[in-house]
Amino acid sequence: MKKLNRTTIKYQLVVIVLFLAQFVQAQPGFDDGDDVVDVPAAPIDEWIFPMVFLGIAMMVYYTKKKQCTES
């Protein structure tokens, strides 16, 4: 197994913190008043769940394949 040095770990932590900081920023409010009709949220696309399962299956397959070739 490859040993990580402190510089690599610090770099990864900084990247993760910067990535998460984008989601923490406050969004300005929208005063819609009484004259605006709210639109319902869009439904989740029907392809999202199959693609998530496919992605998980591919990760498991390639991880097991890599483990078998390292032995």
C-alpha cells in the first residue's frame, strides 16, 4: 500500500474544504410577494437511480479487479 505523506494529506484536506465552502455560502432571499404563483419542484429524472447503481457496480468491479491483479 502506498504511504501518504503529510503534504499530500494537507493538500487533499484543503481541496475538500474549498469544495465544501462553495455549498455553505448564503444565497440571497427572493421576496416573491403574493402575485407570483409558485411552480412545483421538478421530478427526479428516471435515469438517476439506475446510473447510481451502475456507478456503484462499476466501482466494485474495478476495485475487485485491481485487488486480484495486485496479488
